[in-house]
Amino acid sequence: MNAPQPGQSQPPRIPVAYHGLLWAAAAGLVFSVLNAIMRVLAQQLDPMQTQFLRYLFGLLVMLPLVMRSGGLAAWRPQRISGHLWRGVVHTLGLVLWFLALPHIPLADTTAIGFTAPLFILLGAWLWLREPMRWERWVATVAGFAGVLIVLGPRLGESGGGGGYHLLMLASAPVFAASFLMTKVLTRTESAGVIVLWQALTVTLLSLPLALWDWQAPNLWQWLGFALCGALGSGGHYCLTRSFHAADISATQSVKFLDLLWAAALGWLMFADIPSQSTLIGGVVISVATLWLARRERPPTLPAVKAPASGASAEDQRPGSG
């Protein structure tokens, strides 16, 4: 076999399916840091005020970009009703989530959120008609089994904590509906437009709830909300890019890695020592995630020899985005 000539060899490209997985993994890491900061703030201020200020600063972070790229007219959505309804649904999920956030450990918050992919899985199959290969079912069920290992001992404890766990659990199907609406919007809207209108609608809908028990934040808290605004907008951008790059069902198993980030941040920031069940469940979840990533990799095509005309093998393949 002849050695490849200069100019003919191409650097290896990341498979298209991996782009979605990488964007989803990046979103999970950003959101884990965001959740840790939000828990600190929600323990100091009213949860509804915390929700409002988190999204207000997310909106403020985006405004300079909006102004430099033609103003709000350039960011006008093609389906404004879809954005409004998604804002209502997402705000409802956030109300449930923020009410429970100050009262349960960060790892438990993340683990309960892992039930959302099951609702997303069913919704994408029933309403979006996305293909459901057996690998995705196996990986998602295995990941959910890992979540049950993590949450089982906690839900079995006596006391009032279980009620906040159930409140957090109630937010999962609501967020799943919001994510499915996001997937539909990506067919006609850019990632930036979706993130901007989510920040705008959630901010406006959260304002009346925040005014009910308003407290004046101190300087540190204002800085914390500013950081959360940047992290929130960046995380939603990564999440939306993952929906552009891959089927929504394929990206969900990567979210289970969030438990590892949450356990580490909970230990560093709140002195929450991960329990044995958390560690065992994390291993189960990680194995399921890595297995799915490998199964999602497209099969390797046989090498194509360059024709006599001098065209490279790269020219013989279908174009890739």
C-alpha cells in the first residue's frame, strides 16, 4: 500500500453523533457549577427571588451581544407562540425546582433530575417520532437504575426531607416537556434566539413571584447572580447546540455524568460526603453513558483509493456539516 501523499491525509474528524454528546456533557458540567452557586444563594434569599435574579442576569449577559448584532429585531423568532409556551412550562418547572433546592443535597438534586430523560425518551418517541434503537433504551434504563441506587436510601428516611425530594421529582416531567419543546424549536430557530427568549419569558413570569418576599441582596450575592447569569446562558447554549447535533434521545445518557460533578461540588462547597450508594450508582451511570457513546459511533467505512484523476478519497465521501 502506498504511503499517503502530502495534502491527501486528513486529520481525524469527530463523528457527528459525538458532537451532540460533547455539547451535552459540557452543558452538564456548566449546570452543575451553576446549581451549586444557586443552592448557596437560595439558602440566603427567598427561592422565588433567587429564580428571578438568576434569569434576569442571564438576560443582561446576553444584551450586549444582541445589541451588537442588530438589536432585538434581528433576534425576532419565527414562532413566537412556541417560545411563550415554552417559557410558561419552563417557569413552572423552575418554581418546583427552586422551592426544593435549599433543602436537599446537591447530589440528590442532580440524581432526581435524571428521571427527566425517561420522560424525554418517551416524548421524543411518541411526539417527535425519533428512532428508538435498543441501545438507547438499555443505556437509559441502566442509568435510571443507577439513580434508584442513589436515591433509594434517601427516600426511605423518615422526616420532612422526603417531601422536598418529591417536590424536586415533580419538576422532572415539566422540564422534560420544556426540553421537547426546545427540540421542536431548533427546527426553525437558532440556539441564540432560543436562549434569549427563554431568559426573557422566564424573567418576566418570575418577577411577580419574586416581589412577594423581596430581600435586598448584598454585594457578594449580586456578584453571585452575575456569575450565574453567565453560566446559565452558556449552559443553555451548549444544551441547544447538542440538540442541533444529535437526536435528543441520544444526548440524554450523557447527562448522567452530572452526578459525578454534583457529588464533587457538594463535597467541596457544602461538606456533603457522597454515600456508598451515590458512588455505586455513579459507577453504574458512567458505564451506561460510556457504553452508549461507543454504540452511537458510526461504523468505520473501508478506505477508498484515490482515482487516477488525482481526487482524494475525501472527495468521494458525502459532505459532512
